[in-house]
Amino acid sequence: MLHGNALETDGKAIVCMGHSGAGKSTLAYGLMQQGWRLLADDLVAVNPDGLVLPGIPRIKLWHDTTKAFGLDPADLPPIRQGMQKYLLMGEALQRADRPVPLQALYLIHQRRHDSAGPDQGRITRITSQQTAALRLRNQAFRPRFVRGLGQEGPNFMALALLQRRVPMAILPLPAGIAAMPSWLKEQDLLQAAAEAAGPEETSTAELVAP
């Protein structure tokens, strides 16, 4: 169980992970504008055969994100009273309803507006198996539940096996939603994780579970 969004195109899936507010749902909606279909939001289940299972059929967008995508927040139900975050459900979404093979794993990284380095926008593959396994562990859904059930060992082994089978990469989102549509048209996210260059240098502090 991973904390992320899963999307499908051409019978294959990607999972985009990151902390709350990293841009998972914004990316998901942007991909749907490019013809992708939503498999799962927030809670992503991957079975032992490497298939991503259909999950919660909705995404949640903040007020400024809905406006940036040309949606009217007045037409959308808020996730709860007094909060400017809204649900997209039903006909507002393109959905996938069957399990599909997982093709790539992405960790979302928000680029700063002032980042001008030549590699700031480059998708970077995580080539170290240890780094990939630890980062994937940090993206487990509700890790305290895993600890409470005494399943940390089996869960880590399952995640380690998954990252050996599926390429994992850092995905630097463009700064600002307005830049996302044209940026996404240039990406082949089914193949980018496998084709991206590495290695990635990672500090010990980045591998510590939150």
C-alpha cells in the first residue's frame, strides 16, 4: 500500500508518490488532460504480481489548482465544511477499472521558481537498490499501522522486491501549474523512469522515515 496516485495509459500504470502537498493530485489531473485514466488516489494497492489495483475513484484539488485548470470551485463539493479543497468524482474523471501492470514509480520533487541549473528539470533514476527500497518504504501508506501490526519486516521485503522489478525515478514538476500541460506533452512517463540517467546522490538524512 503506497501513498500516491496511480494512473493508466496503454494498459500500463505509473505511481506518483510524495508528501502531502507535493503535487500528486495536480499531476494526476494534468495527466488526465493528456488522456491518462485514474486508477487510484492517495491509497495505491500493488499486488504480489506487480498489478496496480483500482482504488478510490476521486481526486482532491485545492482552490487555486481548480482555478488554474479552468474549473469552477462552486460546482465542486468541498472535502469538508470550511476547507477550500474540492472533490472531483464521477463524470469529472477518466477512470480505469481493471488491474494493470506497474511500469514505473516516481517520487515527486517540486522545482523552485529560481532554480536554473541545467539538471533541475531532469528526471533522474534512482539506481541504488538500497536507496530505492528505503525511499519506497518512506512512501508506504500509514507506516505507523504497519509498525503496529508488526509487519515492518515483511512489508519492507515486499517493497524491496517491487523496486527491483520496477524502475524508480525522481520527477521534478515544473514551477507553476500553467507550465504543466506543455511540460507533460514532452514526457513519456511510461518509459522515462527506465531510460533516465543516474546515479542519484542521496544523503543519509533523506533516507530516514518520517
